[in-house]
Amino acid sequence: MPPSSRRRRRLCRDVTTALVLSGVLVAAGAQPRPAVRRAAGYPIRVSAYVANSGAEIVSAYDTRLERKFGAVQVGFGPTGVGASPDGERVYVANGRSDTVSCINTGPRLVTATVRVGRRPFAAVPTRDGRRVLVANFGSDTVTVLSAPDCHVIATVPVGPLPHSITTIPDGRAYVTDNGGGAVTVLDPSSHPVRRIPVGDFPSGISSPPSGRLVYVSNTGSGTISVIDTRTDTVVGRLPGGRAPLGNAVSPDGRFLYVADSAQDCLLIIDISGHRIIGHVHVGVQPQGVAVTPDGRRVWVTNEQSDTVSVIDPYARRIRATLPTGHEPEGIAITPR
């Protein structure tokens, strides 16, 4: 038989087999499933959660559609918010309730409310998602919670007025001591092991996925201290405008985004060039900053405008201004 005839016969057999199998499935009541195509490496929904310190709610947004899709009732005065690495949990520091609310992001329900120290300001999961670290601004301590069940494991002393926390892949954490002009380093067991002097009134802090560097907003000095986590020393200083607060680093580690609360703008800083390359004017008194996992959007909370600004950092323009609750401060974007 000629090769072309054999190919046609095999094709006919394959089609016949497929039709028979399809008939069996239909006869059995099974519905054929359409093929689902997903963008490689990007999840179906990436959500932003905003803590509204003048209310008792956390607002939830779809970062792709750039619109609000819900809210969660939490404690009094929510300030800081952190998302787990798998995106299934969000943890909220309720500053006037002395508690942390643990939220399941699927049904958007509070699964536990845990008492911590006085005036908690930040609640940040470790990179492995097994613990949550809470900066107790009024107690000079960090409360360590197990995750996701939210039980208190330990309370450890840090410097005066702990404000914000960032964690790195090896399990260490860095805590800004707003009243001490320093950063306290916690080892993987959450024991304080080092104190690093920085600028005046350090507040916001962040680190890239690699964890090689840590960026500290010195609100009183108008600078950003750069800490090398291999030596735990300050290795550089970036311009930070007049009163830098929240900051976030791009996923590729090239840019730092800083909320300058005194000039009502987001600063875009070229890290390697040690210079500000862009200003985007946002709402009044910007506070928190978060970046989407793909690096294409930066979200900024505006405390005195009751809004959140969505910014395209490449075009250096605002894409959307969305309403929040009263006095939004902290923001976290889920990795998925």
C-alpha cells in the first residue's frame, strides 16, 4: 500500500476511536471539558488588600481588572497587612484593638483574631509562610504567630517603636525601630541578634525576592538606607524625597518605589544609578506601597484622600484612582 494511503487509514482509525470514546463519555453522562489555557507563570487572580486605619475594614481589589471586589470586617484601626506566599491567607494588624485578624482569602472570612502586643502596626509572614511576625509599636516587641492557625508562639524584644518588617528567604527578618533610628535583625528562630543603625525615624522597609538587600525609609532624614544582608551593614544610601514612608522594590530588583508623604507623590528610584528617575503625583499623604508580581503595576494608598492609586511605573502615570475605606495605610498584594 502506498504510504499516503496508510496515513489516511491511520487517520480514519484515530478519528473513529475518538468518536467512539466521545460517545461513551456522553452515554455515561460526562461532559466534555474545554481546554483551559493559562498564561505561563501568572495566576488567575492577584488581589490587593488595603487596611483602612480609620475604619474596621480591609478592602479587596482585583489587580488585573483594577476594581474593588469586596471587603472584610476586622478589628479597630487596621494599619499593616501582609499576604502569605501562597496567597491563601492575609494577616491584618489592628492597631487600636491590639489584635491580628487572620483572613482566608478564598471566602474572605476572618478565621481567627489573636491578641498581641500594644498598638500593632505590621503583620508580615515569613517567606516560607510558616510564621507571622507582628510589630507591636506600643510594646517594643515582636509577636511571633504560627501560620496558618494563628497561635502565639513567642514575644521577643526589639528596639523602641517597631514600625514595619520585611523577611528574606533564609528565615531572617528586619524590623524598623522608628524610635531608635535602627533596624533590629531577627534570626530564623525569631531571636534578636543584631541592631543596625540607619537614619532618623525609620519606617517602611522592603527586600527583593532574592533577599540580598534591604531598603529602609528614613522618614526624618529623607533618605533610604541600603542594607546588605550578607554582612548586615549599611552599604549605601538612596535619595528618598522629603518624608519617605512605605517602599517596595520591583521583582527584578532594579527599581525602588517610595511614597513621599510630604510631596504627595510616588518616587521611582533607579537603584544602580542611585537617583530618582521619576515622580508620579498621587493622593494626599501616601502611605503604603505594593508591586504586582509581574512588576507592571504599583499600588499606593493615600491616607487623607481615602483612595488607592494604581500606577504604570514604565509610563510613569496613574492608570486608576480607586475608593477605599477611611484613612488607608497598609497594603499587600498576593503572589497569586
